[in-house]
Amino acid sequence: MRKKIIFVFFIFVLCKPVLVSAQVCCGGGVYDVAVLSLNKRALFNFGYKFDNFMGVWDYEKDWRENNNTVYQMIPSLSSAYRFNKQIQAGVLIPFYINKLESPGLPSNGAGIGDIVINGRYEFFHEYGLYKEKGKLKRDESTPYLAATLGFTFPSGTSDESAESEVDITGKGYFTSNLGISVIKTVFKDKLQLGADLSWQHSFEKTYEKYYGEELSQPYTRQQGDRFNYALTVNYLLNYWHSASFSFGGFLMNNYKLDNSEQENTNENAVNFVISYTYYPSEVIRISPLFKWNIFSSGMGKNAPGSYLLGLNIVYYIENLEPDNFR
Amino acid sequence: MKYLTLILFSGLLFFSCKGEDTVAPVEPVSEYTKVLTVDSANFKFELYSTGGSRLLVGYNELGIKVFENNVEKTDGFVRYIPSMFHTGEQEHKTPYKEFFYYDQQKKMFTGYACYIMISDPTSFWISDYSYNDVFTLKRKFFDVYPNPGSQMRFWLDQNTNYLYLMILINPADPKTGLNNFKCILHRSFENSRYSEVDSASMFIRPWMPSHGHGSSSNVNPSWIRNGIYEGKANFTMAGTWYVYDSISVNNQFITPNPPVYFVFDVR
């Protein structure tokens, strides 16, 4: 059951959305991490998200509602593979379908988004076995701890070459992500607490075109460094069902134009996620989720606010020799 | 038989009533509101504006009615020449249309004036009114009030020493999505009269400074009449937007680098 608990929690982490800091109708850069428990060798995930942008917080933290309909649908494929007890890696390939209802403007666009690869090094697993005076014992106190690493490739279409906003499916620049993930079971087989913290660094991008038009004066832009956080409570209803609640958000520094930091352009927002997970079998998991921002002044700055409906369907290949990882 | 007659009569009544519902021609309601009247002896000028009953800072679309012995003039032209005086200083000019010609549809002499300052206790607006250069009413006081939707940008072109003035006409209340972008461009040499610039090329670039992105699908303003240029600006989300406008005249850029810009609070 211990494996199951870890499994459940990782499943939640797998489907946890992270706010993308981008203009409405931008895609890419979502660090959905496909994570495997010790008794799983690999996974294949089909994900779907409907992200409906309700408005934006301005630089004075005032909430401004959208007058028009703006949303994204993001089907995605992801996969992960466990190499050994400590190391696993995954890849996420999103596809963006953008919708903007605004008179006189193109309303539909779609394309492959920014591809994310990620990995993690697991320092500790909960309930690990150890020998003491010749006896095999279970470690009841050590939490799960892993270092996470991610990298986003600008494979999507950015505002540099897109014809209009609905064609944007990526940020157009490389992004790296470094973080830690901690999990501690509070009540065995019932309740877990988790924390995910990460630092995101975006690399500079030079614009020689903008929306396909040549610029007379190219310029560089660099997104500010970003700190992501999420605190999660995971409750196991029974062997087949679990529910999770997460509070998360991000803080991002000012962006730079031509190496000059632009004042008062820092961003932040908070979000809540509710997720339910159902396990029809040992190797299949179905997990719907709902994420929302609080659409009122003071709950964000320079960031879009949305609500998101998501669904993840995961197929696992079991690790037939998990004891080799002990 | 009585019932048949009644039915036939009712039917006739029904169809005849339906016929009466057709849209009757409606007198067009004037978009102009009277602002002030100046008169002297037998002459009277009535000043109208599309912006309401007050003259506002920025671009004002104006109409003038002229009367001589209470008989309205319906041909010829009117000169309306506003100037500003500051206590203890020289007067200065402001952009205005040189000749107001009679518009048969609007039933008045039409033109515009751009007031570059509000009236205050030390600053006074006066104007001269003239019909066909035959009779003139001089130095009539009027007031100019603040206009939150108005924006104007002055800059000096170092190459020619012309002082340029660009005044925003639209949008005064910008919304997310495509907005009509309309402005009027004048220039003046050594604080003399402003003249319309009709041969400029404009290149606009909307930019959201707090997010660091622009927008697609913008239409560069093109000349439509009397120094007025019209295009489209796309504001993709609510918030503060800049619209930079690079302007060239005879293939020489007259705007500084970075270019002049208007600021919009998009809702």
C-alpha cells in the first residue's frame, strides 16, 4: 500500500498545472511532470486541458475582466521512464488550440507547443527498507525528497513568427527549471502533505521580426526569473479513489528589454487546484482536475487569470523487479 | 353573411394596419450641440461642437452658423481663428481649420479646432470670427475645459526645426480588440500658425509595457483628409498600452527615437 500512496501522490503531481506567465493566448512552458513510483517502469499519458482566460491583473493589481472570449484547449502526450531507484525522466508534447472571439481578428489557431523534458533525482523514498542488527526494518520518518530539473524547447510558434495572437503556441525562448519536491505521509494510507518549489530561468531572445514583419531595429527580451510554489494535501479515500487539494502560485521578476530591466513589470498570481483520481486497474489512472485563480483585485499582478478544466488518462508499465531498486 | 363581411373587414383592417407600420423617414438628429453665440450689430455667429456643449482640450469638430439680420448664410466660408493669451506673455496659436465651408447636409459651416490648453485664471482663449472676409467679430472670449480622453504630443524635428503636434482623435475609450486609431498631425515653424501635414507616413506599434509584448493585425494610419490619419490598433488584453507612432515625411523620419506614443487604459 505504501507504493500505492506514493503512486497516488505522484499522479497528482503529474497533473498539477502551473500558471504560465504569458499574454493571453500564449502557450508553452508548462512543467507538468510525468512522475513514476518505484513500482512503475514507464508511463504514457494523454492529457487534455481547457484553459479559459477570464481577465488580467494590471500593474496596480487591479483585476480587469475580458470583454471577449479567449481560451485554449491543450491536448498533450507525455511519457516517463524510470532508469533506477533514483533517476527518472520524462517528456511532454503539448498541442495548442487557441480561440479568440474579437471582431475583425482571426479567431482560431493551433499548433505544437513548446516541448518540455524533465527529470528528477530522488534522494529519499518514504518507507524505505533498511537493516539494523540483522533485521529488516521500515523507515517511518524520512520523507520523500527529490531534486527536479526541466528544460523547455521553443518548438512552438512564438509572437516573432506567428501571424496573429491565435497562432501563438510557444514562448520562443529556452527555459530551464530547477526545483525540489518533498512528500511526507501524515497518516499512513490516508493523508499526505507535499511541497513543490522550483526556480525557473528564461534565456534571452532576440527579435528580428514581430508577427512576421521585419523589424528595423532588432531587440532582445528576457523574461524575469520565476519562483513557483505549490503546497498539496492528498487524501486517499480508499484503494481506488483519492482527492487532492493544492494551493500554488508564482513570483516573477521584471523582464528585460535590451538588457535593461523594465520597472514594475514583475508578475505574480495564486491558484487553487482540486483533483480527483480513480484507478480502474493497477496500470490505468483517470484524473480530472479543476484549477482556478481568484478573480479579484489584489490576487495577482501583471498576470492573466483563468480557470482550467483538465483530464489525464495514464497507462503504466509496471516495474516487475522493484526490489532491484531497494 | 354578416360573419363573412366581418372577417373580410377585419382582414382588410389587419393588412392596412401592417402597412402603416412601415418605417417613415425620420429627420436626422444633428450630432452637433450649440456651445456659444457671439454677435455684434446685425451679425451673429453660433458655434457648435460634436463633443457636447463645451469646448474641450484636444481635437474638436466644430460647426458654425452665421446670421446677418437674422438671415442664415448658406454659402461662402467662415474663418474661425482661436488664440490663447497668458497673462504677461505673448499670445500663441493653436491648430485650426483655415476655412470652414458650408455643408449642405449638416446645414452649417464645418471645420475643427484643436485647443492645446485649458482655460484658467491666467490663461484666456479668444477667437476671431469672420464671414467671407466681409464682416468680422474680433477677440471674443471662450472657455476650454479638460478632456480626459484627449492626448497630444509635441516634438521638435532637429533636422527641419519644425515643431510637430500630433493630437489623438480616437479611441477615447479603448476596448480590448481592434480599435479605430485616428489622429491629426500639424507642424509649426517658430511658433507661427500651425499647418496640417498631409504627406506623412505613419507606422504604429502597440506595446503593453507591463507584459512586454505587442500585438498583431494593426493597420498603419493612412491620410484621410486635413491632416487626419486613420488606422487600427489591436489591444489584445485589458491594461495599459502604449501606441508608438513612427512618422516620416518625404522619406525622412521626423519622430525621435524611441518614437512618440499615446497611452491607453484599455478596459
